[in-house]
Amino acid sequence: MISIRFHGRGGQGAVIASKLLATALFREGWQVQAFPSFGAERTGAPVAAFLRADHRPITAHYQVYEPDHVFVLDPVLLQTIDVTAGLTDGGWILVNSSRRPEELELPDRFSIGTSDATAIALAHGLGSRTNPIVNTAIVGAFAALTGLVTLESVVDAIPDLVPIKPDANQAAAREAFAQALGRRAGALAGREG
Amino acid sequence: MTTKVMEGTHAISHAVTLSRARVIAAYPITPSSGVVELLSEMCADGRLDARFVAVESEHSALATCAGASQTGLRAFTATSSHGLAYMHEMLHWCAGARLPIVLADVNRAMGSPWNIFADQSDSLSQRDTGWIQYYCENNQEVLDTIIQAFRVAEQVLMPAMVCLDAFFLSHTSEPVAIPDQKLVDAFLPPFAPPYALAPDDPRAFGGLPSGDGYMELRARMERSMQDAVGAAETAAREYAEMFGRHHPILEEYRTEGAALLLVTSGTIAGTARAVVDARREAGEQVGMVKIRLFRPFPFAAIRAALGGAKKLAVVDRNLSFGHGGIMASEIRSALCNQPSAPIVFSYIAGLGGRDVTPAVIDDVVSATQAVERPESDTLWVGLKE
């Protein structure tokens, strides 16, 4: 069982990101479950979404408290939310950020990834400068860093989940896949991740 | 057959389309809105040959379904919580008029205060209105149950409610197999009621009857509800033969020789499976029984499944104020007058969407094992005061 938590702000597409990754994993033979945090959804407010994937049917229905990986769609959330809560050591924290992983000052026991998903989204006309839709890009970056899912499955799943501008979203996922930056857990201690 | 990752709300929409409903009337309410959003799109783009009626209230939604069903058309609506409460008068009417409408209720807590999360008290407070009631564990079961509900309802001419937990199913995306239309058509024949409102065959419906027949009509409704137990069992079995998925009206999970049985419904049953597995691995005689069909209450199946256990731990995500867990109280009544009856522990958990994790269910098992009898008729789980 793999479980993932997505942190974002209402309107950024965290829920769609969870569904997109779930659909891509399902195409590769995983059983999946994706769901939003059960709170009122308000544009701009912090939101969370969750994903489970397993090679057996998933019968449990409750929130994810100990994720294996975490997405952070808005880097400002790093200052206001403990995105590492319950996170498994060695798990990926993938942040939408123009900075390099080592610049984020996150603990070395986690693998840190960054993707400038906002710039990529805007370059492809996804959302607006104040509200870029970064979900397809950041899922592309996740595929590159973790290898849990192929880029092709992500790209193939996009038209179903994102019916508006599917081509631009697919291009954003490909670009983020190519540009993702990662630092494995334990890299600072000189150990293999 | 194709399998797609979809939310529970959309599993319902696909099931309604496969069931070839002809009239859909609804007033959207969170968290059920997705059901009728997709259905309205399906009606607009021709995927479903049905009239979509956007009404001004839930009361009108069910009244519209009643009119459609009375003319012999398959009718469907979806709602939640306060919407279902607003339908209350029409729920009684549809049952009395013998209209086999299917209603999807996304189980949501009742206000005050406002709460949009999972709680079965909305539909369970409608249990005496004459509607068949199913409770579902996952989105596949939701899709399959909607199709079965139309068949059972139309066979016994009583309306049916298919209930699913808010968010834990309604907004959760899971793989759902969408059966082939031809197979569904073979399973669910066209709706052909014995009497229908038609201009060329005038009849009176629902008027004030002369004479003294009301009580006999109520007795006929009750006989039909009892018939629905067998009809639901047959529908589940034949559905399994055609589609390869069996959802028993009462499911027994690893109950062989179990001294302690968890009894629950909805998504809590799914989460409980791993707890039962872990206890069995530890050599403990623990099993789980899932209530899928709640109305008509399957007395014989309940007695057969539960009568041999020493203790029952019933977990209710619902509450009847001044009485306790609703499913627990119904189980107690079913076990009354039986030669041997287990001790019933009644737990209230997860009201208003509070998470029921494996740890919560495991604590329930431990608490039930720890004492011979419960220290009170109702036990609250995880209260913060």
C-alpha cells in the first residue's frame, strides 16, 4: 500500500491532482482510491487530498494519517502547515517551487523534490497569474522523481480528468517531467537514499 | 464492460443511465449534487433518453417522480440530509401509492448545527416511511445496488432508497466496473406496472376511498415489504451470476466459529475487514457481519448469522435520541424470543463524519472482549469530553 497526501489551496487543483495520479496508477494495474479532505472548499483556503494505491483491492475508507509521499502545490504552505506530519522517512516531499530542493531547508530524512509548476502552467496558459492550475505539471514531476508511474500513463489520463485544454496540460506534464529536481533522503549525510 | 476510476456520485449516475430511467427530478444538495450534475449532462447530450426536471425543492422533486412513476415511467431522484427530510411527506405518499421510485441518499448529518459529513441519521429517521433501504460499502456496490434496487422495487411495487456515506464514498474516486447495457437490460426488464395513469384507460389513484379498506392496504404493503427480502436475495444472487459480483443482503465476513461479531454497515464495514483479518491472524475468533439491506429488515438472516455468537459489537454511525444506535436496537429486537441470544454491545461512532479508523474499530473489539456485559445500553466511541 502506498499513500499520498496533497496540500494545496482551493482552486489550484489538488483534488484533480489526486484523481489524475490515481487514474494513471490504475492504468498501470494498481487498485486506487483518491479523495479530498472532508472540509468546506473555499478558493484560496488550504485544502488537502489523499490517495491510496495497492496491488490488492482497497476496502478501507478513512483519511490518510501516515503518507508515504506528500505534494505541496503552494510553497507558502511550508510556512503555515506541517506538511511532514506523519510522513514516512525517505518519502518524497514534492514542492511547487522555483527553488532548488536544497534551498527549501526541509529535513534530510525525507527526499525533496521541486518543480516550477507555476511557471510551467503559465507558459502553457493554464489558469491565471494569480491562480495558476499546477496539478498536471506537478504530477508529471512526481512521475520523474519517484518512478512509481510512467509519464505516458499520466499523459494518457489527462483528457478524462482535465477536459479543458488537454493538449496544454499534457505538454505541461511533459515539461515538468523533464525539469523536475530531486534530492534523495540522506544525501546530506552522504548516504544512499 | 469497462472499468473507470470514479466518484460514488458518478457511479450512481452511470447506474441510473444503465437502468434506463425516464424521468429524473432533483434539487441539488451537497454532497449528492454530483449525481444529478452528471445525469443532467447525460440527458442533455443524449447518453440518457430521459426528461430531466430541475425543480424548486426536494418535496417537488419527489412529487415529480411520483407523477412520472404513476404514469408508468421509471423515475429517479437523489438527495441528502435536509433534502431527504424535506421529502418526508412524499416518502410516505410514494410508498402508499405503490410507486417503485429509486432514490439515492448520500448519508449526511442533520443540522443544527450545519454539518455536511457522513451520518446515517438522515435516512434512518425515514425508516418507517415504507421505503426499501440499502446501505453500501463501496462505489462498485453503489452502482450494482442501484440497478438491483429498480428490479426489487418494481417486483414488489415499493420504492427503494440506496444509501452511501457522504465523502467516504460520494467524493471518493475508486475503480468501478460499468456493466454492458445488454446485460443490464437482461437483468432489469422494462418497467410495466399493473396499473398506470393513462388517458385512454381512465382510473382514479390515491383518492379518498369509500368503505373501510385502509388497514387492508397497509397489510398488503407490509406483505410486499416482506416479499422484498426474498426478491432482494434473488436479485443479489442472479446479479452475481450475470455480472460476477455478489453483494448479499447480509454479508458474513470470516464469521466461522466467531465468539465476537462486529456488526456494522456502510464504509465502516470496509474498514473493519482489516481489523478482523488482524484479529484472526492473532488466533482470535472475531468476525464481521455487514448489514446491506436494512428495510425490509432481514430477520431470518440476522438470526442465522448472529444467533450463535457470544457477543455482538454493533457500530452505529447514527443515533435515535433517547434510545441509542438504531441498527443495534433493531438487532436486539430481532434476537428477542430466540432460544439463545448474544450479549449486544451498542457503540456510537463516527457521527457527523468523524473518522472511524482501524484503530477505532480495534478499540471497540478490545472493549467488547474486556467485560462480560456492557456497562450501559449505549457506549460512545472517542468522545472528546
